[in-house]
Amino acid sequence: MTARRTLTRIGLAAASLLLVGAGVGEAYEAARPSAGMHDKLRIIAPAAPGGGWDTTARELQNAAQANDLTGTGEVLNVEGAGGTIGLARLVNQPGDTNTLMLTGTTMLGAVEINGSPATVQDTTPIAKITEDFDAIVVPANSPLRTTADLVQRWRTDPGAVAVGGGSIGSLDHLLAGSLAGAAGVGPSDLNYIAHSGGGEMVASLLGGHLDVGVANTNEISDQVETGELRALGVGAPERSGDLPGTPTLREQGIDIAMSNWRGLTAAPGLDEADEKRIQDYVRKLTATPQWRDALERNNWIDAFQTGPEFQRFLRQDTENIRAITSRLGLS
């Protein structure tokens, strides 16, 4: 065999190896949920440590690390303005495939109330992952026995009914405003008192400073069970597992159902391939045993939804919240 022929065969063999190697590399990249997130996953919790968004972010981080879905993980708290400060930060990171941000009902309300130039639609919405619902509660010794009693009291003297819940624009506020609106109470007559969280609101309610409270079902289920509070209704499509004996508002003739949902969104400017990889990554992450355990421990409802279905939900919920905040004079 001549030296030239030998070199030619060596060259062809090397070229074949390069092609095979390239094919393996492409297959590996396609199999990885997201090249960026497999190396480093950053989750923005657009709120202070300790709240719902922060807790959700840390549960996701733990599940990712426990299942080798990321090399390193970081939860970044960017608090302020109902999550819109964190939203603005993500919008200014186009093409970032390492970062996810928690979003949900509160952020949609905050966008409208604060007149935020950035919206969730300016990012790359990935998936809805959890939801929970609010209940209307009163102290056990309250003369209000049913939601109908509350509606009648509102109609008689709306300003005399002190209603407590979370921050302005939160699901608590939106649900209270919607229920009051169904009773014919205008936004200026709703006596709503905002609190930093469910625990503070319950203390005010039990201390006699409020007539009615609006809170997440898992925040008040213990007090309802012990008889300290009485639940008048749940703002859910069906009865809550936390309060199985409490009728929904719809069961009582009031067509209101609103969820406190949480989801994940990614940076803007991603191509279709990156978006699909991140969707697959989140689907895999939320199927882990650690995340399933987190759902149970935190009394979160599994509401996983992605793709066109989630896009439709997001558009509809944005329109609903825009209409409610406008009616309440918040936007």
C-alpha cells in the first residue's frame, strides 16, 4: 500500500469519526432538557424570602438538585411592586437559557395596578405548575352565617363591613372586590384592609378588628377545624380538600371562581428549540418525587399546563384580572 493511499484512508476514517462524533453531540444536546439549565439553574423569586413565590422556587431548586437536573442551583430574590421588579429584570435578559422566574395571579394584578411597562407576555411563558383557592371566613361568633348574610349586610351598610386580606391587587383583594361587586357594592364602598400575609389577617380577625377575612384555604383550615373561624364559601370551581364541608360560591348562586396560580416563565428572545427544551425540562422537574412531595406538604394543587393550553389560559386570566382591577379602580 502506498503512503498516499494510507494517508487517504486515515483521513477518511478521521472524517467519519468526526461525523459520528458530531451526530452523538447533536443527539446529546437534543436529549438534554436544556443545555443551560443542566449546567446552572437560576430561579427568580420576585418577592422577599419566606413567601409563596420564594417557597415554590426553593422547592423547585431542591427537586432539580436531588435529581441531577442541574449542576448548580440558585434562588434569586428580587422583591418589589408585586413582582414587577423581578419581571423587569427578566425582560432585560433576552436569550438567557439559565433562568426561570415564578409568576402568577399576583403578578398579573400588579402589572395592571402599577402600570408596569413590562408584562408576562414580554417574556417566554413556560408552564403553570400549581394553584390554590381562597375562602371567605368570619369569627365563630359572627352573626354572618352564610354568604347570603354577608351580601345582605353589604347592601345595607357596605362601609361598616371591614374585610381583611392580603396586599392590594392580591387574589384576596380581587376576590373580595368581585364578591362585593356581585352584591352591588361599588369599589369606593368596599372597606378592604390589606395585610402582609394570612397569619396577620387571621390575628386581626380573631382580635375583633375585622368582620370578614379572605385567605388561602390552607392558611385558615386549622382555625376552621378548631371552631375559631367559620368558612362561608370557597372561591373555587369545586369544594376544597382543605375545607370539604364548605360550599363554593357557585353552589350559593354567585358565579365567581378565581385561582391563585403559580407558574414559570423564561427570558424573552428564545428560539422555538430553546423554548421546547425548557418546557420539557420543567415537565421533567415537576414529575420528580421531591416535587410531588412538595405539592403534598404545601397543600398545592398540581395544575401543570404548558404549550398552547397555557398560552390560552394566560391570555384569558390577564383579561379577567384587567377587568377586575379596572372595576375596582386600581388601574
